[in-house]
Amino acid sequence: MNRIIYKNDEGGVSVIIPTPEALALYGLDAIAQKDVPTGKPYKIVDASEIPADRSQRNAWTVADADLTDGVGA
């Protein structure tokens, strides 16, 4: 399953996990456009790319150059 990631204002990485119902109704791109804050670039990634250990997520970073799938509307 895919996730949407973007850099938040604190410099960390935020993760959006769409529900199966929302995916069926809107699709991943529409969800990203709607839910990523306006002007923030995002990337759609496989769930396996997100650190499984939640205690380490605050240390996770992403390069701006990797956020290439779109920009929040």
C-alpha cells in the first residue's frame, strides 16, 4: 500500500495513510492534492520505505529533490 510523504513546518516528514474507502472514491493523487498543505511538495512511496520503528521517525528526513510527485493544492 502507498503512502504520501511531505516535509512539515518543523522540518520532519509527515505521512498520510489513505483509507481503502478514500482510495476507492478519490484515488491517491486526488487525496494528495487535497490533504497535503498548500504549496508543499510531496512524494508517493511504498509503505515499506517508511521506518517501521515509530520511535525513530523523528530522525527520518527526506531531501527536497525527492519530493517530485506533486504539490499540495
